[in-house]
Amino acid sequence: MSDITPALVAIVAAAGVVAGGMGALLGLGGGVFLVPFLNLGLGLDFKVAAAVSLVTVIATSSAVSARVAGRQLINLRLGMLLEVASAAGGLGAGITFHYVSERTLFTIFASVTAAIAVLMLTRLDRRNILDPGAAPGRLGGRFHDEESGGDVVYQVKRLPLALVVSFIAGNVSGFLGIGGGILKVPVLNAWCGVPMRAAAATSGLMIGVTAVASVPIQYADGYLRPPLAAAAVLGVLLGSTAGFWFSMRARARWLKLLMILVLTAVSVVYFIKAS
């Protein structure tokens, strides 16, 4: 795309603000909003939109991780273990990205977002909290919850499932540019015993590492547009500040509802586009 104008750069930066807020709020990376906007709203090729979005995923990850580092929300042991599988998936997606048709990407995008929306709906009023005196185990954690005013203790369950999903999430991230958190956060929360806030914070750390495995390959293939990526990153860094502030104060139930609404809307749009 050669006709990159100042107006287009400004629009992309504004979209990045919204994407950054969503990414920090839900741990999704923001790409679930940014990719449809760039592709459907601005008419960019889907693969170009995905490549630009992946760069913002790295920015969101860095911003969110820096802000929550002192709050014990990031489960570093669990995150680094799962990231081995995610990075492998992201690398594989980066290598095969060039050979996948746009219609196939639309179908994958729509299917993934629909499935995760249904999963989160089943977990709307459930919380993964143990007695404060319980032991979190080797991979579990403990943090102070501002919503309840007390300490939250949790244990990690079904680790093999988390590893498999992390590998799939790495592939999804590389193909769709939306950050693997769209799979990791719901699965960690629904099936692996990790509370929503801890799952989002841990995912926020992981998604940046996963994206790094794919971005250089997509840049080499010519899909990344540096001016648009730079504008989106600046917007994301601004938006993530507001998103983080709200995430610390919003009720977990409302965060889940927001995620469900966003995923459902995106799924419907891309099912229509793929048909």
C-alpha cells in the first residue's frame, strides 16, 4: 500500500487507542478490534492488517506487564512454561502464513471468536478462588484483589490442556494478528483454575513474546507497513493506560461480559465475510 497519508496514519493511531484499551482491559492484545477495523473499515488486506496488529500486541504486552509487575497478578512461572508452546506455535504460523488463503483466515477468525464467546458465557458467574489460607501449589499464585478487598489464592489445574491450547494460541496469533490471549485467557480462567485478572495479566506478558516469533517473518514477506505500525503502537500505548486503570476497578463479571460482546460481534462479521 503506497498511498499512506497523514490522515490515514491519524485514524490508525486513534484505532490503536481503542485497541490498547481493550488489550489492557481483557488481556487479549487489542488485535481482536484492530484487525477488523483495519481490514473492514480501512480496506487493508487482511494479512497486512494482521502484521500491523501483531506489532501493537508487542507494545500492549510491554505496557501491561510493566504496570502489573508489582501487583503479583502475573504468574511468571506458569507464563514462561506456557510460552515455550506459544512461541513454537507463533513461529510455525509465521512460516506458513504466506500460504493460507484470506477466506480461510476469515473462517478461522470467526470460528475462534465464536467458540471463546460461548466458553466465557458458561463461566460468567464462576470465580476460581480458594480459601486464603490454602497453598497455591508450584504453579499457582496469590494476589490482592481490589474488587473484594482480600487476598486471592488459586491453583493451576489441567496443565497439559493449557500447554496444548498455548501452542494453538501461538498459531492463532501468528495467523490472525490478534494475540494468543483470545484463547489463553478464557481457557486459563474456565478450565485451568486461574482467576480472570491473573489470567489476563499473565496472558498480557505472554502475547508479546509470542508475537515476536512471527513479526520478523511477516516483515520479511512484505506484509508489515512501518508507518501504520508505528502509529498504531503510539495509540496502543496511550489506550493501554486507560484500559489498565479500568481493569483494576471493574468487576470480573463485567470484564467477562465485555469480552463476550466483543467476540460475538467480530465472529458474526467474519462469518458473513467468509460466506
